[in-house]
Amino acid sequence: MIADVKDATLAEIVTQNFRAAAIFEKFGLDFCCRGNRKVLDACNDKKIDYNEVIYEIEKILINEPYESEKFHLWNS
């Protein structure tokens, strides 16, 4: 799990847990091409409630995914 979501980039969060992608899409936050931004910066750019986004992200990250869902740990 990411130590502090508030310090992570959008891409880092999605890499850690792919379910975060659905939340970013819900809010219209680009985690792909502009994934190198921190959540606060992305929210400020879109004038989105940062605390609401963080709350939803932390809610899904609390429950660690099954081992098969940890794509970033798979061997290529």
C-alpha cells in the first residue's frame, strides 16, 4: 500500500491499485498522460474537491488487492 496517497502521483496510485483508475475517471483526472502530477495539483487544475477524491482513493486502498491483482509485481 502507498505510504501516503497525498504525496503520490496519480500514476503511482493507479499502479499500486488499478481500481483507483475508476475513481480518477469519475472525477475526470488524467492518470495516464498527465499521471506524473500529485492528486492535489490535478484536483486544483480541474477545480475538484481534493478531500473527496482522497477519501475515495483511501477507501479502496485500505483493502489490499488479491495477489493476482498486484500487476506491478508480476514478472514480465
